[in-house]
Amino acid sequence: MSPTPSSPAASSTAATPLHLAVALDGTGWHPASWREPVARPRDLFTAGYWADLVAEAERGLLDFVTIEDGLGLQSSRYGEPDGRTDQVRGRLDAVLIASRVAPLTRHIGLVPTVVTTHTEPFHLSKAIATLDYVSTGRAGLRAQITARPFEADHFGRRVIPPFEDHGSPAVTALLEEAADWIEVVRRLWDSWEDDAEIRDVATGRFVDRAKLHYIDFEGAHFSVKGPSITPRPPQGQPLVTALAHQSAPYRLVGRQADVGYVTPHDTGQARASVAEIRAEQERAGRADQPLHVFGDLTVFLDDDAAAAEDRRGRLDALAGEPYTGDARVFTGTATQLADLLQEFAETGLSGFRLRPAVAGHDLPAVTRALVPELQRRGVFRTAYRADTLRGNLGLDRPANRYAAV
Amino acid sequence: MSKPLKQIHLAAHFPGANNTTVWSDPAAGSHIEFSSFAHFARTAERAKFDFLFLAEGLRLREQGGRIYDLDVVGRPDTFTVLAALAAVTERLGLTGTINSTFNEPYEVARQFASLDHLSGGRSAWNVVTSWDAFTGENFRRGGFLPQEHRYSRAKEFLATVHELVDSWHGDEILADPDTGAFLRDAKAGSFVHTGQHFDIHGQFNVPRSPQGRPVIFQAGDSDEGREFAAAGADAIFSRYATLDAGQAFYTDVKNRLAKYGRRKDQLLILPAASFVLADTDAEAEDLAKQVRRQQVSGATALKHLEFVWNRDLSGYDPDGPLPDIDPDLGESHIARGRAQVRMYRDPLATAREWRELAAARGWSIRDLVIETGNRQNFVGSPRTVARTINEYVQADASDGFILVPHITPTGLDAFADTVVPLLQEQGVFRADYEGTTLRDHLGLAHPDTVPADRAAAS
């Protein structure tokens, strides 16, 4: 049950440096965020909007940004379109946003959301490998299933039953499929050994084909032959991450992820989530591999707590209902948030993914107020230490599963 | 001159995973690192080219049951590279070859629409088709498509992508913080498509992009492929870069446009063309010979001969005579993942012809492969090459060329520095970009789908 000493979460204490990511989604996580004067809703579909947000996150020395995505129009109801016109609708492909900003940044990790349910693992494997090349070692992915019947209708290849709840057998089956999908993606990343390209003029051979590997994946849902068309990316294995709320997705995180995101509302829940993920990790036989568990929090951050409460109240009034989500909503100052993060860190969480309620307001508050506060406390970096995303997260470059030892 | 001079369109094909690309040259760099793509794209943009072009290959080629190891092998993901190139260029069009067999319309539509947004209106799609089960082994769908369905699927795929991107008209996003209306209409992006290959409905989730639709390229050469292009493509990536063959192809395809109600300037013919430049014509000819020998090593020559013989020829001496045994006419082919093996429809006749040719000229196997496979189109001094390209375009052998350098990533530099200024001096190639979108560069209209009543109301 307990992680081995090599696990980054193993020695999490108040003195252990924290890792910080931000989750980017449109103008922010509050559904009325687009109505704030700082929101720039008309720029949402431009490269400049995303470049500015990611540059701000990099200015705060954050480990990485995630970018939300989906294969249908956003909806406030999980299983069906909501027909609303008062919230942000429409989005750009997250992998392409990440790639578009990669050449404009140098250190920050780029972790787009990819949907496993309707997509080809072969295409996404090479896309994330390419993002890793384009960013010289800063790529990752957030794997997400979709159980939305209306998104399945966009593909017309399978029927997904009406959505019941996240614990239904249909969802569990999609998570099993996601595990296979990630397995294929990971094998394809290893399907070229690092030194496969030899350019041997004497024999006329460009590659050493003994170092290219068929992955020969055969699963319940699909089979993939390989090798990839894209050589092994700079990080070897780009970062695999997933959000998990309960047992079946905890299993996916335990089996396949480098970073899992959980949504505890108190430290007791945090401890339970971490314990369950560690148990799954051990069951999957990878207890000796590092696996970060990050806590997700939605944040309203201001210089004084009353201002944050007021802002939240104003947005809730505009939305017509109080904002609640899967993650705990924090409202207050950077000092208060730093206290909370340190308290949560004692439960075994090694970092946090903060969801800015209003991207144009709460992201700069994270980078310009929270980060300096954490730096004062000695729990956040004052400069990027590594050239790669894995490096900044304290993860080694993995050996290739196909390389002869 | 009664006819006004045509303006030439020029594009840059990133050196491909085939033996045109010379990797053994000391100047050859990475074909994977982004810095190579950035250098190549910036050179093309400095030269005011219309666009950059990326080819596709979704499975590593095999020959004799093993991965083919003599050419450049491997490539990055097309969409991901193009999106990153949008960050290091401002005007250059970004054309990606994307298969209609191993993708789904909803996903491809949102990728091209996203790329178009992220590049400010510079995306283009070279629609290719495939049916082979060999490539299909890499995909969850598998090699499911009967050969006769590849164009019907491609046509329906393209039409569906158009329906998806057209489901947003461009006036839906109000984002009015005062009224609280983000969308004008909750039904934005609604679509229903019912057809032989796709039965899908719902709402598309990428709002109208700057170009409305990506510019559409087509590359097929069959009668069916030409009709497909005439019916709806904006440009053809053709392989006829010589004067006579180019003119024949040009005339044939342009004459097919009328029956679809299209004008001749609504479909551009842009052949792929390689080039070798040197200070003088004589030096260029010498250099071209060297390049051909770099492109076809002895080992490569034997492998290319196997395309026709369809049997293992590894025991033969590439510097010796052609095999006197006949090709194997069996069903399965020794080379997999290659389109060109289908060019040899009568291997026995080709083998006989090549033996006679080699005997008459005193050619070895390697000599024969070099001479019959020569794809060097423009060889000469910058002045000669500029004059030839202009002559071809003015003579309606093409509307321009997609240039294929043989060195990655610097193979375009000399062309940009020496040939382009001469074309600009002659007034047949732009001195600077006049518009911002690829449609602007190619002289194509914006596919404005806002109906008149909607336009009047807004």
C-alpha cells in the first residue's frame, strides 16, 4: 500500500517542493467567466489568446498547463446538449493549440486533452510525440473518455447508451478501452529505439531495422501493428495524465499514468484517493515507478478574501446559479491558498492543478501572488531546473521497453 | 503578346521519406527535429512562396517482409508540425496530406478548422485515399475498405467535412457581456449527414475559421481522381512536370471543369518538381549526375529493380547486367506501402524493355535505375531554371510548381536566393504577399456561405 521511497509522493511533507499546473479551459472554469472585462471572449479562437495565457503560466514557472478539449459542443449537462447560449461554446483542437504555442515558450510543459473513445491511438501517439519534438521535450497528454451519446453520434461508428452515472458499467468499459488505448500509445513511443537512425553510408542503411519494433497489440477493442512512423520522442515517454474521481478511473491512473488528478474536498478525501491510487499502482506491478497525484482546485484569487467572495458572487449572479463542480472551489487570498495547498500536501499529494475561475484574472493571480508566496515558504522553484517536462517533475527518462539490455 | 503573363505559383515540398531525399550528403540534417521544419518554412516564406507541403505515410514501407531501411525513414505528425509552423511564419500557406480512409470527418474537420484559426487562414488539405490493409493494420478500423470504395468514401468524406465547417456561418458568436448572449443561436453548428459511408449528426464544435474551408488539393491521377479534382478541388498536386506531359494533363483536367460549372482559374495545376542549381548549366549537369548517384546507391538500385521483378534480387551485382530471369507475376507483391509498384502494369514487358535498353546502352543495373527513374526536372543555372519554369507556366504546362529539394532542410535556400529574384524581375512572381490567407495567395474566392437573407439581417 505504501509507496516506495523512489516515489515522488513518498516523502511529501510541508517542506517538500510542490508542483503546480494550471488547467486552461476557454475563458475560465466559471461559466460566466467570459463576461468579465479581462476575459477576451472574442479572442478565444485565435492563437494570440492561447499564447498569452501559456506565456503567463510560464512566467510563473509552473510545471505545465493542461488544455481542455472535447468532441462535441460544451454542455452543462453531461449526457446531452443543453441548448444554452449564455456560456462559451466551441473550441479549438487542444493538441494543435499546444503545438501552436510550443515554439513561443521554452520551459513550460504542454498537456492537451485527448479523447480516447473515438480516436485512433496511432494518430494521437505520433501527434504527442511530435508535440514533444516541437517543444523539445515538454509534451504530455490528458487522456479522457467520453460517454456522451451525442458525441458518439458525431462519429456514427458505435452507439453509447444514455448516460447514467460515472460508475456505470458502460463507463467502466470505456475506461478499460482507454487503458488499452494508452498502452498502444506508449508502445508506439517505444517502437523506435533511440539510436535506430544510423545513417550508415557504407552500407546504405538509414535505419537499423533491428531497432524498429512491431508493437503487435491485440486487445478486446482493437489491434495495432506498428511501429510508429515517428521516432521515439525526446522524453522517451511524454507525460501521461488523467483525471480520476472514483475507483475505475483510479485504476486507470494506477496502471497507466505519470500524473493523476484527483478532486478531494478535504484532507480525508485526499488521503483516501491517494491510498486507492497507490493500491492500484501496486496491483499493476508498478509500485516502484514514480506516480504523482495532484489535487485539482478551482480558484478565485484576490488580494483580499472579500474581493474574491464578491467576484464569485457576481459571477454566480450572472450565471443564475452558484458554481459547483467536481473540484473544490477555493475563494480567498494567495496566503490562504498557500496554507491550504501545504495542508493538502501532507496527505500525499505532490502537486496541484489549479483551475482558474476566470483565466484572465486568476491565472495572473496564481503566477504573481500565489507563486511568490510559495517561493517565500521555500516550497516552489525559483527557476526552471530541467529542460524537459519529465525533468521538472523529477521523472527520469524511461528506458525503452523494447531495447535489449 | 496578346495574352497577359500568368503569375507563377510556387510551393515547397518538405523532402520526403523516399530516395529523392539524399541523406548521405554531409549537408543533410534531421528530417524530424522542428528546427529543420522551421528553417525550411522560413526559407519558403522569405521567398514569398504560396505554401509549404507535407506528404503522408502511415506505415513504414516493407520489402521482402522487412522494413525498408535504405531511404529516409520516419516523419512527424502532419497537423502538429503545421500548427507549430504557424508560430514561426506569418503568411506561408500550410498544406497537409491527410488520408480519408484512416480518419473520421468530424475529427479532420475540427483539425483543419483549428489549424485555419491558429494560422490566421493558411490551412490546406491534400485529400488522399487509401485502401490497403497493410496500412490499415495500424488503425483500429483496420484495412476495411474495398478498393472500389476508396473514391466514393473520399468524395463523401470531403463533402461531409464541408458540411461540418459550413455548419457555422461566422456570425454566431456574439460574446456580448451586457446581454449575456455568447451564441446567437443554440443550434450553431448543427448538421445531419446520411450517406453510404457516414451516418452522423449533431453539432460541430469549431466556429467558422478565417478561410471558411481549407483549400482543397487532390493528388490522384486516375480518370476517377481527375473527375474528383475537377468537381471540387482548388488545386491538383500532379506528377507531370515536363512540358508535353504537363500540357496534356493541364488541358485534360481544365477541360473537365465546365461540366461542373467551374471556370479554368478555379483549379490550379501544380506538379511536383525537383531541381539542381549551380552557377553554370554545365556545372549543374555535373552536379545533377552526382545527385542521381547519391539517390540511387547499388543497394537502392537492386531494391527498385525488385519493384518490377517482384522477387529477391539481393544476389545480383548492381554494377552488373540485368537479371535474365523473368519477373514473378504472383498476386502478393514484394514491396508494401508503395504506390509506384502499381505503375508497372505489365512487368514482363517492362523487364524485356529494360534488358534491351541496358544492353543497347551498356548500362548496369544501377545505371538503368538511375536513368529510367530520373526525376530531376529543372537542372541549370538560376537563369536557365527561372526561364524554363516561366516558359512552362506560360505554355500552360502548369500554373506553377511544388518544388521538391533533395537536401533537408537547406535544399530550398539556393532556389530562394537565386531563382526567385529572377522570376520577380520578370514580373511573373510576387515581390511580396498581397493578402494574408492562402486563398489570397492562390487567387481563390472565399467560400462565403452566409445566405443573402442572413447577411442582410446582420
